[in-house]
Amino acid sequence: MGILVQKFGGTSLSTDEARRYVLGHISRERQRQLDLVVVVSAMGRKGEPYATDTLLSLIHEHGDNLPPRERDMLLGCGEMISATVLCSILRSNSIPAVALTGGGAGIITDSQFGRARILEIRTEAIHKALQEGQVVIVTGFQGVTETGELTTLGRGGSDTSATALGAALRAERIDIYTDVNGILTADPRIVKDARPLSVVGYAEICNMARQGAKVIHPRAVEIAQQARIPLRVRSTFSEEEGTLVTDSLDAEQAAIVRDRYVTGVAHVSGVTQITVHAQDGHSDMQLHVFQAMAHHHISVDFINVNPGGAVYTVFDADADQAVAVLNEIGYYPKAVSGCAKISVIGGGMNGVPGIMARIVEALTEEGIPILQSADSNTTIWVLVREAFMAKALQALHAKFSLHQ
Amino acid sequence: MGILVQKFGGTSLSTDEARRYVLGHISRERQRQLDLVVVVSAMGRKGEPYATDTLLSLIHEHGDNLPPRERDMLLGCGEMISATVLCSILRSNSIPAVALTGGGAGIITDSQFGRARILEIRTEAIHKALQEGQVVIVTGFQGVTETGELTTLGRGGSDTSATALGAALRAERIDIYTDVNGILTADPRIVKDARPLSVVGYAEICNMARQGAKVIHPRAVEIAQQARIPLRVRSTFSEEEGTLVTDSLDAEQAAIVRDRYVTGVAHVSGVTQITVHAQDGHSDMQLHVFQAMAHHHISVDFINVNPGGAVYTVFDADADQAVAVLNEIGYYPKAVSGCAKISVIGGGMNGVPGIMARIVEALTEEGIPILQSADSNTTIWVLVREAFMAKALQALHAKFSLHQ
């Protein structure tokens, strides 16, 4: 019998309505004769008592000086509460279920508290419970060190728990339930006719996740990709199947993907473009600039270097410090704050001529200046002013007929 | 350097005022050069989000069908949250501190989830942290099985955690902080001039705890007694030293105890007296009656058997069932509901003539009928109607001059 891993996010257990849907998804898959391993996040959103942010607020009032070990002990409770509540719901609906902590499920990590890495998953306890016919609920976002101390995997880590368990158990599929209806071609708050993709490749969804589409953590996708296990990203609040993430396509899926050069558009706003010109007598300019940024822990992105100088972006929040740091070492950059990085993503664009031309065409038609661009074999990025961001996303979405 | 174990109950961390007192108690003892091990219960009272009862309410709505293993996983979170919050408070006040789970502190239990027994305490982790100068905070009420599963010690179990740790660490003393100012001679809501005892023996406090004085769990006292470690029961909300529990008295303490035949009075209300008369042809009446009670899990107390029949008490809530069960097997008992069991407790009463006479005198003077009595070498019990309970306690308290 095949194993299905289901992961339910924080909003999936916080209301009675959501819980009814979760129960429905679990019952349906059980009726399909699948062995179920269910990974849960902490319940609810910010402000609700057992949400991760609320647990953190208990210590923030004392200045957030809790060491990472103790912080993990506190945060781990969020998922332990979710897991036991779901266990209770299932059993009251005559579905046999057990709840395991990360450690109980055999998820062994290193001891980097707060951002632990999974070293190994010992699946005996899960297999034993599955053989007894139990639904196995596992606390997401956590593991245990070899010496038995609770660790957390860092934010977004429940996705990683789910795909790592899926890989270790050689699951048939991993279903990530969230509050959106799959992976969309664009942010629907900005592009009204954004629609869910039926199928997408691992690399594409990784790119989208990195470029601002907050649907699933890229690390989780990479684990699924390495294990060649299909993922499904879908809504808790619907029976629709959402988006299948896979590189193994059937004929119909292959046809969809083949005809599609661009999969979606994504965006990250709130960035500042920094332009530094090379000066006489400063032959190591580029080295100095990026060493200075690294030394001050300023994250840089979208780097274009050339003999005449360097252009790159930082988050708006870091912009003042970045300029001050450069001034200190004798550089006087131009800083343009309030920019947005737009990503046009498509596994099928590699080697297809004219994609960049169509991007330029779309933006020029709308009178949107391109401040900077870059491209890889699956993504083209352009930097525009934030004021033009929505119009740019809409124009690109239309230009590549993503609404169809 | 000596080790002091401090245990703070649920109300000790739930308000800012209470937390200031807790910080004060910890700072004061640290200044006395004691190594501190601090055991905490879950925060707050019923209705507050991280209290034990509130965590249980999360699953009660689904019919309370959670297996004991999962229930312990849920309940354990209450103390983990308290421990990390206290750790944060101490560190923000420049007191180095670590928080350990029961398992992290080496408290190994059997796997009777929900009522686990401590098998062993491996103190290495605590000693290591103490040597580093840390205050060691330990989650009360919990341990871990040999296979790493979280267990709870049952209700009131944080007292047991504290005294078991004290015994394992050969502590100088164990301080139990609660919301009353030590062990009182009677319930102050009923007896207005009830006062805290300065010193009391282990056996006396065990008796008082068993007979309705809800200050400390008797099992916890027994552990301290066996290890010959003094306990102090005191208020979180005061600097007063409360009541010292010990059998090793200095000269002054010995004088106090020697002059005292009766230590205090306690009470349990809401009990029903059941009287069964022996009938012809039912020679095994007593056997039948108590087997029937046991078979139906009805807890019995205050048992007086004699050739003519048997008298005993059950809780009022069980009374109807007890009578029905007896009727089924052919007995037709007399049941008097709404009674109260009053205990007159004193380690010094053993061998002292006239204690029972003074009890009878006190109650007769007030016109209170004694429905039943029993005695051990440290306690005399009388059963009265609940309507007379307050007057009986006041009369006994006065008769033995307990207000002085």
C-alpha cells in the first residue's frame, strides 16, 4: 500500500470550518487505501494563543534573550498542541490515529537550534504505526538531536518536514495544503486573472518561491526533487486538486508544459538599487564594495558588475546603512529606493528566442522604464520602480497569455 | 555549595506581580550562595491559555478520546512554556539560566502515560549547568521514558518533581511556593483565626494533605521524608518563610512541637454515610458489599465494620450508584448524604490520654452529633453533617488553642 504525506499549515486547524475540511481530506485519501502520514504546523495566525508568533511574544516582552535551545523548546509546543488536537479530532471521527513529535517520528537533526538540519530519519516508529492501520500525525518544523533535545528547523520548516518524511518513506506523493488554490501564475491581489497552474516543474516552483511567491519553501521542493516524489500544492478549503509539481509528466501534462514558455510572474518589492562607479586609482572597487557589504551583513541581490562599476540591490531597510558603509570607504553611490524586482519564470524558455524581446515590448507599451535586467535559463528578471510594479505584472501576464 | 530546589506553582507566573515575586525569591537565594534548581508548573489558572485545564479543553470538545501518550504530549507543553518564559525573565534580569524538560533534566519514568512513576534521575545535565553558574529551570510534572517519550506524573506532580529532584541532588532544602502562607491550622475561609504553623513533621503534613488540606501532594512529602530533606511550604507573594516540614528539629522547634498535641484540623465535605445491616443468611455480607463497591469502581472511606453490619462513606456523587448496587445484591442500606469528615491531626497526640474526650466535649458543647469516628496514632476523624462542619471546625480549633 502506498504512503501519502499530507501537510497542513497553520490556518488549517484554527477554525471549525477548516478542521472539517482537514477531516475530509484525510478521510478521502484513506478511502483510496493510502497509508497517511500527516504533518502539522502550529495552529492559527498571529494573535491566536498557540501560533508560533504568539509563543514568541511570551518572551519578547522580556527582551527576547532566550538562548536558541530554550527558544526551540518553547516553539516546539505549538506543533505538539496542533498534532494532539488533530489526533483527538480524527479519533472522535473513528479514524485511528497517533501523534508523534519530530523526535518520536525519528527525525534526527544536528544541534543548530533554531535552524537545525535533518541528518537522518529513522522511520521504524512511523512504519510500525502505519502497519497497525493508524494515521500517523507528526509535528512539523521540529526534530531532535542525538542527545534528545528538541530542535526546530527554522521558519517554513514544516514543508521541509513533510518532504523529508516523504523522501525517507518513499511516499507516492506529498500534498501541501495551504490557503491558496495551488501555485498561481501571479499574485491574484495584483493580477486579477491569475489562475492556478495544473502542473509545474520542481525548478520552476523553486524559482517562484525564491522570487517572492510564498507558497512553499524552496528547500522543501529540492528534497522532493532529489527523491523524485511528486508534490501537490492545494487548498485546505476546497476539493480542487491544485498544482502538481513533478518532472515526470504524462502525455497530457507534457503537452501543457511543452506549449508553455512562461509559467508565471513573481515579484519582490521594497528594494533599493545601488549604482557605484569605478573611480581612478580604485582598481579593486568591486572587491571593496562587496567585502564591505558582507562585513556589515547587508544582503545583496541582482548584481551586475562591469568595468565601469557595479549595480546591485539591497532591501530598502538596509539602504541607508549600505550608502554609509560605501561612503566610509570612499565611494559615493547613487541609490534609488522603492524599486521592485519582477521575475518572469518558465522552465520552457530555455533556448527559445524572443522571450526578452516580448518582455521589453510589454513594458515599453506601458511606458515602464527597465532599470536593470538579468536572466538565467529559466527566469528573466527586470527591476522597475515600485509605482509601476502592478502595471508591469499585469502587462507581462497578458503578454504571455498566462490567464488562459 | 548547597543546592536549593524551588518549586513555583501555576499562579506564580501568570501575572507581572507574581513574576516580580518569583524573581525576588530566586535573587535572594542566589545571594545566599545556593545553587538553584527551579521546578515550574504550567502557567495560570483555568481559563488562561497555557494552563493545564485549558490545554485539556482543546481536546475535550472532541470527546476526550486522546490516548494517554498523546495526552501527555499535549499537557507537557504547559510546563515547557512556563519554563522557557521564566528562563527569559531571569536572563533579562542578568541571572544566567537554562531551561530543561523533564527528560532533559534526566527524569526517567516508566511508560504509564498520565500517571508515570519516576524510575531514576540522571543528574549529570543539572550538575553540569549548576557548575557553569546557571539557575537550572526544570519543567515540573513530566519525565521521559527510556525510549524518549514524554510522560506526565499525574496531577499535583510538580511537587513530586521537586522533591524527587531534591532527593536525587541531595538538596539542602526544597521550597514549595504556593498561594498560601504555609501550612495553616485550619482552612482560613472557615476558621478565621487559623494561622500558619512554623514547623511540622512529614507525617502530619501527609495526613493533612490526605484529609483535605490541598497544600502539597502527599507523595511528594513522602519522597522528602525518605531522603530526610526539609521542605518549606511558603507563599510566592510574601517574604515570610511559611512552614518548615522536617523531623530534624533544633531545640526551639522541638519545644514548639513537644508542647503541641494537635497540629491542625482539616475537612472533606460532600460525602455520604452508608450503613448496611447484617441480615440472616448473609454471612458474607461485608465481603459482598466491598466487592460490589470495588467492582463498580466506587471509592470507599471511613470504614467501620462490626458483627452487626458495616458503615462507610462514599462521595455524594457516587451515593445513588452505591445504593443501587447494594439493592441489586439484596442489601437495603441507609444512606445519609451531605456529611463532612473532620480530621484532628497531631503527631504529638500518640499516647496522650484525653484527646478524644476533648473532641467529644467540643462537639457536644455545640450540640453537634458525631455520626461516626475513627482514629490512628496521629489523627482522629469524626463524621458530622455538613451543616455543622464550620461550627465543628471552629470549636475544635478553639478547644485545642490552635490560634495561639
